Amino acid sequence: MDKLRYSIFLKIYAGLLLVCASMGLLAYFVIQGVNAYRIDKYRETMASGAFYIIAQGVARQTDAAATQGWLDEASLLLNQQLSVISADKVTFDHYEAQQIAAGLSVVRYQSNIQPNSRNGLESDPFADIYTPIPLHEGLLLYARVDRVSEQQLRALGVFFLDDLTHYEGKEQARLDELNAHLPFRLSLKNFSDVNLDDDQRARLRRKEVVPVYRDTGTSRNPTLRIVGPINTTAGAQVLDIGPITLFNPLPFRLLILVTFMSLVLILLGVYALILPLERKLRMVQQGVSQVRAGDFSARVPVIGHDEVSHLAMTFNNMTEHIQRLIEAQRELTRAVSHELRTPVARIRFGVDMLADTEDVDSRWDQQEKIDKDIEELNTLIDEILTYATLEQGTPSLNLESIALYDMVRQVGEETRALGKSIIVEVQEPNQDVVAIAERRYLHRVLQNFAGNAMRYANSKICISAGVEGKGDKKFAFICVEDDGAGIPEKDRKKVFEPFARLDDSRTRASGGYGLGLSIVARIAFWFGGTVAVDQSPTLGGARFMMKWPLKPK
């Protein structure tokens, strides 16, 4: 689960899902916001065109009675109530006042719930339309429109036809004048030139106004035309109103805008997702360049828990290991050259003595000393090879279940077999206490601990092993204590360094080459455990202990 949690693929995938969701929400709100403005302008434009001709009819009336009668007929025709009100009764903002001054309609669209005298509330949307009446300053034509129906479209055609009746013989001039104020075009056409179906032609012959809806089936807006019959001096003609472009919620320009914004958002989102990865990879690349230049102290910051962070951690471990190998190689070279000089010098001295003496006993004595020096060289070489094997890389570990009581009993017997006067006490754990380890290396660690304890103890050593901890945090341990002088606290880390020797009681005369405990430290490392030395609470001398997970990974 952790691998899936920190997977780069899942991070990018989840990030892209978030970007796409954000892009969808942004596109929705952009379209809604833009369309809110567009539809307001569309309503104002259409209302200004439709109510301009109605206001012309109101302005043409000679007195109040005629005006009211004309409004009643127009209201019945539109199925909407029309009235004339004073401009002083309506408060307009700056933009609306400019619209009225320019002779255009003001549309106030209400989509929220409003009080109603009949049932208290009404939820149907409606629009309040205010239109200035020509030649009547201070008066407004008011209508509340709650829907647009085919009846109202036909009524619009009737209003234009009625207006043309006052300009008989001058119809085209009147249309040119009206076209300057309308958002759609008025034109006169011959009856035969109008592209209508048979039913629509029949309705025209019956003197009906016919709305004609055109759906292009393309990205262009659908349109509406209103065709009405008219008798002019030129003969039977029709008044063609339109085409009136219907509102398109997603025009091509808006689609381009939303697409561009979406692409920008995706670009920013992908950049935000990739930028941290690029930064991490750049840091790894810089670290590689430093190592290539010979700087093995280079380290890469580990940020996060994804695969690139794991790569940075692996790189740091690698450079740390390489640096440690180089330092160990230098130290090993210096120490080996120093350690080899003594037995080689003794061998050379013994050879010279063999050449200079004729006494048989003396020759045999020198020969035995030379054999011991050669054996010492062999032992030193074995130690160096073992240390080098453990230091260079992960050894091939043959892990198995080991009964710890068998291991401590075996090492106790081997230690007693050395024939020294030191008391070897063995505290055997229960027979069911087992640990996972490499038997050969575990034996090497315990044997090394016991050998060191025998070398520096005054009279007694104690060998023990067991398991401590609970649950998944159980650790196995092996421990050897002695009653010797112990190790000063300041030197306790130093004893695990290769070829390290302490002063006073732990001198060269005690034997060893300073590699045993460093080998133990490397074995503990490859077991995934730790090794430490402190003061024995029971014997008072040194206590060496290695701990490792009960089940190494």
C-alpha cells in the first residue's frame, strides 16, 4: 500500500484528475458567468427591437383614451399586460439611465422567488421591460414578460404590419428607417420569392403571420423569421422579419475561450506536477556530476517518499558506501603495511640466525619461531580477507533458524577447551528460543566476543543469549561479559574500527590485530542489527552485545 501511496504514476494520475475536475468547474463557471452577461445583453437587444415598434404605436395615439384602448388591444394580442408609467416612479442605475436616454429598452430579469398577491410567493422567472416612448419625455412603456410564445411572435409581426399601414406607398422608406433602430432586418419580398412550405403559404394567403424556425444543423445559431402578408402599391408582397438569431449558449468564440483556458490550466497543472520531479532529478544529476568529479562526499536531499526520493536515498547510500570503502581501503593499506612489517622482520631475522648458527637446537628453535610468524601472517591475511569481503558489499547470507541455546553451549565448550584458568559461565536460554541468522557468521561473532573476554578477564566471563521485545519489534541478542578492567566510555566506539588498539590493558601483547571487532560490526550491519559495548552490571568489566531483528528482512 505504501508503494501505491507514494507511486509517481498515481500522483500524476490523481493530479491530472484534479486538474481535469478543476478545469471542468472553471469552464462551467466561466460559461455561466459569460452567458449571464450575454443573455442580459441579448434580452436588452431583442426587447429594444420588439418594444421599439410597440412604443411607436403608443406614441402615435392622440389622447389618453386612445392610448389606453390601443394598449388594451396590444395586451390582448401579446397576452401580456402593457401600461404606460412615469419615469419618476422607477429608479434606474447609471447604465440603465444611459439605455433609456439612448431610446433603448431596459430589461430587469428576475429568476428568484418573489412575493405574489395571489398565493404569497411565485417562483416562475419573469422580466420587467421599460421602454421610452418617442415624443413623450418622462413616460415609459412597461411590460412584465414571463414567457415568449408563438402568439407573441405573431403579434410582433402584426405590430410591424400595422406600422406600415401608416406609410402607404412609402413602405420601403419606413423599413429603412426602422432597420436603423432594430437588431434584425425588415424587408419586402414578393410572395413567390419566399422559401416556405405549402402549409405556411396557405396560412399567408389567409392573412396570417407565420413564424419560420430554421435549424442549420451546424455550429451556427438557429434562426427565426416572421413572415406576414402585406398589400402594397407594387402588389401582393410579404414582410420578412429577420432572420432573428436565437441565443446560443456556446458560440464558437466562447468555445475557443474555454478551450484556451482549459489548455492553459492543464499546462499549469502538468507543470506543477512535473516540476517537483524535475527538481528532484536535477538534484540527483548534480550529485552524480559531483561523484564523477571525484567528490564522494556528495549527498542528495531526500524529499518525499516517491520513487525519485527512493532513488536519491539509494544514491546517498551508494556514495556513502563508496566513500567508506575508499576510506577503509586507505586505512587497510596503511594498517596492513604496518602489521606485516613485524612478522616479516622476525622471519628475516630468523633466517639470518639460521645462516649464522651451527647448533642444531638453535636451528630448531629459530625454525619454530619462523613457523609461528608464518602462521601469524596466514591468520592476518585471513582476517583481512574476511573484513574485505564484509566491507565491499552484501555477503551471501544463508539464513536459517538457529536455537540460541545450542550456539552459546557450543561456544562455551570451545572457550573452556582453551585450557585457561578463567571461569566460563554459560546462561543458556530456553530450547524453544530461536533466531534467524547465518550460523557461520553468528558463531564468528560469539566466538570473537568470548575470545576478547578471555583475553582481558581477571577470573570469569559470562556468555548469554535470548530474545527481547514484543510483537513485530522482537530482537535476538548474544552477549559476553567479563570481570576485567573494562573499556573507557570514550574508547567504546573506537574498538569497532579496523586495526584499532587501546592503551593500557588492551595492548598488542594481548594478541589480535584489531580486526575482530570490526568484522563483528560488519556482520551486525548485514544482519540489520547493532553491536555495542558498555560496562557489565554483574561482573563489572566489559559487556559486548549484538542485537538483530528476530526475522531479518
